[in-house]
Amino acid sequence: MLDHIFINTPDIARAISFYKKALSPLGIHFKLKYDGAEGPPDHPDLHGFGSENRVYFWLREGIAVPDMIHIGFVARSEKEVKAFHQAATAAGARSIEPPGPRLHYDPRYYAAKVCDLDGYTIEAVYKSWQHTS
């Protein structure tokens, strides 16, 4: 299980605004700003998103490296995948793959993929077999 990931963006305010809108349908919200001065020398300021009591998706100012990273966020339903896609594209993302099954992985793999404002590929994924009661 992943604990956290940092991605760079040259425009923190723009990225925070985008991710607040795009991730909200997945129940992922902006949680806090970490002041890098509180950490070890040269630690960057971080802007964290998460859900429940966890913060796991962090933005930091810097040169974007979108060709190095793809991020898949868990969705709890096909409806959440659709809402993510709609919110992300309304916030300025470019649609790469609209909501639908990804049969090349599994017929129960339902996802949508967008390209964010810095070029990172972001996916919302609902895998029904991982959500059994």
C-alpha cells in the first residue's frame, strides 16, 4: 500500500485549485499545508490532499515531470469515476480515456483517465472485486 506521493508543479495555486475540484468526487480533499521550514534543511513546502485521517497526495513547487508519473486514485463506484471525469475536465483537464470498462485489464476494471494542467496522467479506478462486503 502506498503511504504518500509528491508531485511537482510550477504553479501551486493553480494545481491546488484544480485538485480540489477534480478529487472532491472521490472523497479526497485538501487537508493541510506543511511549512518546509519545520523540516530538515531544504525541505520544500508541501500541500496535502487525502481522505479520512490520512494525507497521501502532496503537491510541491518545482518543475513538473509528467512523463515519469501516472497516478491512479481509488473510486468506490462507477458513479464516482464518472463524477471525477466530469469534475476534472470541467476544471481544465484533458480527457484521455472517458469513463468505461478497461477490458484489457479485467471486465470489472472501470476507470477514467485525464491529463492534468501540468501534463500528469490521473486516473480514477473502480475495481468491483476490491469492494466486496
